[in-house]
Amino acid sequence: MPAPRRLRLLATVAVLGAAVVGACGDEGIQLAKDDPDYDGAAIFAERCAGCHTLSVAGTEGSATQINGREYKDGPNFDVRKEEKDQVLYAIYNGGYSSGPMPQDIVTGAEAEAVAEFVAKYSGRDAPTIPSPN
């Protein structure tokens, strides 16, 4: 095979390989960029993804098995419902139980956007408890 053709083939394989590897396990934010909650999702994905799971933001930071927990693993917001004031409290105070969450990881308008986003989308996979009839 001539050298220029071989180089083109290797370059094509490298680009395709990088695209496949880059896409593995990355679902990304599942909101349209013009969605009013997109900014909150983007900030959450940037600042909170390492410790919290919330599928709509494309994050998987919480432990999936109790024996696989690490100190930094925060709540899984797919299964834990939060209200805006609870999220703001956790943001400003570093969580609830003196864990590893830093205080003021986001502030001002960014904190408000994250709190609104988490309050709206958290708990969507929470188990439903039947009400007594």
C-alpha cells in the first residue's frame, strides 16, 4: 500500500476511534439548549457531576451499590426528590451532614438556576409508595 494512502487510512481510523471512545458513557444533557432549565442543567453537569447522579443532566456521580460507596458520593437525584429551598440550603452550607460538599460551590444566579433545575427534575425515578385506600 502506498504511503499516502496508508496515512489517510490510519488518520481515518484514528478519527473514528476517537469518536467512538468519546461517546462511550456520555449521554449529556437531555434538554434542548433553548429550554429555560438548560443553564441549571449545564452548571449542575459541570460542578456537581462528580458526586451526584441526575440522568437529565447526564451525570452519574452517586454510588450504584452500597458496598461501592466512596466518601464523596452524594445523593442520587434520580431517586431522591428535593425542593428548591433544600437544594439552596445544601449549596450554601456544603450539604447537610458535614460531608465533602464544598460550601457555595455555585452562588447567586447560578445557585438559583441549579436549585430550580434539581427541584424540577429530581425524584423522577423514586419508588412510589401506594396510598392507603
